[in-house]
Amino acid sequence: MGLLLIAVRDELVWIDCEMTGLDLKTDRLIEIAVLVTDADLNILGEGIDVVIHAPDEALSGMIDVVAEMHNRSGLVDEVRASTIDVSAAEQLVLDYIRTHVKQAKTAPLAGNSIATDRGFIARDMPELDDFLHYRMIDVSSIKELCRRWYPRIYFGQPEKGLAHRALADIHESIRELKYYRRTAFVPPPGPSTSEIAAIAAELGPPPSNGEGMDSAAERPSG
């Protein structure tokens, strides 16, 4: 019996999640945002950002640093006001992805430290997890390699934002990969220090509150 081979597509499915913590046994998924890009990192469609309701006991159990972060960003208030549960959020996300990725298990998941997000996706959104290809593109891995092999590129990277909201974090991850594509994934000897600085400046500072991004986000009301 022959093997069934499914070609990996050029699209990348970028996902970022916000949680009440990192413990898969106890913490809750409270926000998920998704953008699909083509192979050249151009964003396809408007993307989607969904805030998921969680009970007060889940929110009150957050450690101080996480609670402060999510309160400062306004996410806690949005979580309390949301009427969307995890199952509904999963279907909204899949509806967006399927408009750009027609066949399951063909588009890799992309993001920063994406294995953490995928753990919560696998636990709470198994249909979404199954739709994605098993391969992942983790921008943080490229960053760590540049720190060891190309420190000039690592230290010249664009300034990171501190929004700590899912959609803003995805835009930042895409911007960061664009930077590495233009500085690290080039023929030797690579860019000079001044060229690195020019590329970082051209990509611009990160948006702090979701404004001025490449695309608008659908945020379901509730």
C-alpha cells in the first residue's frame, strides 16, 4: 500500500494566543488571533481576533505579573464581557483560515514560541489543530540562531512592542521574520551594519495598540 503524500502549501497560518497562564492543566485560553500570509509574508484577508469568555475564578487565579499584563491591555474586561466560548471561537478561526487554505494538513503553523500556543490549541481546539500541518515555523528559533551565529543581525533587530495582545503580537512576529529574511537569509557576506539599521528602520516601530497595522481585524462582538 503506497503512502499518501500531501504537498505543503506556501501559505503560513500565524496564530497567537493569550492565556491566564502557561499551565495546560489549569490555565484558560482567553484570546486567539489568526492571520494567513503567502510565502512572501503578505497578509491574506483581514484576519480574526477572538476574545473568549472565562469565569471570574479563572481570572482571579492568574499570577500577579499575568494579571497586571492582561488588565493593562484591557483584555480582562473584554474576557468578562465576551459571550463567545472556546468551541465558537474555534469555528470562527477555522472559517477564516479555510477561505485561504482549502486543504487540511497543508499549511504550517507560524509564530513566536508557537509550541506553547499549539499546546492550548491541541487541548481546546482539536479540529483546528488537526487542520494545521504538523510542521511549525517558530520565529524565536531563528532569533536564537542569529544570536549565536550572526550577533550583528540579532542586535540590530527592530524594537519589539509590548502590547501583549494576540493580533498585535502576530503582526510583530511577521515583521520580525521579514527582518530576518532580508538580513540573515541572503548570500554571503550579508548586509553591513548600516544596511541592517536601514532595514530595521524601514520596517518601522511596532504598533502599540493595534493601530496602523497591515490589515484590520475582525473582532466578533460580545
